[in-house]
Amino acid sequence: MSDERLRTTYDRMMMFRAETSSDRTACPAVERFGALVRREEDEESRLTLLDHVMSCPFCQAEFELLRVAARASGSAPVLPGDAGT
């Protein structure tokens, strides 16, 4: 993962944040996304959180940014199918 790709992902997330005026009261704390990336929660909690992430465009962007950053730093596992991204 290059610095340029990480910067591009971050810029896209920030543009999306500026354009989105949705109510985020139902969104989980961003700290939970980090735990999800590191696979620290139990399976039921991870699946519930993933359900939310997959249905919320804002959370998708935040989760993807954290996932990319964790992979770039070597602090998250690389899953099958993730090797080329």
C-alpha cells in the first residue's frame, strides 16, 4: 500500500464526510472499527458490526480507511483475496 493510495482513500472519505448530512446517532464508535480490523471482538459482535458497516456508506469509508492503514502498517492480518489491494 503506497502513501499515495492511503492519501487518496483519506481524501475520498473526507469529501464524503463533507457532502453527507446524515444522522449518525446509530453508528458505532470508530474505535470499534479498529477492533474489527484486528479481529478482537467475538464473532457475534463482529458480524453485527459488519452488518452495520455494509449498510452505512459513512461507516464503510471509515472502516476501509482503518483497514488500509492497518494493513499498510502491518498491524492487521492480510486475508485471502486482499493481497493485491
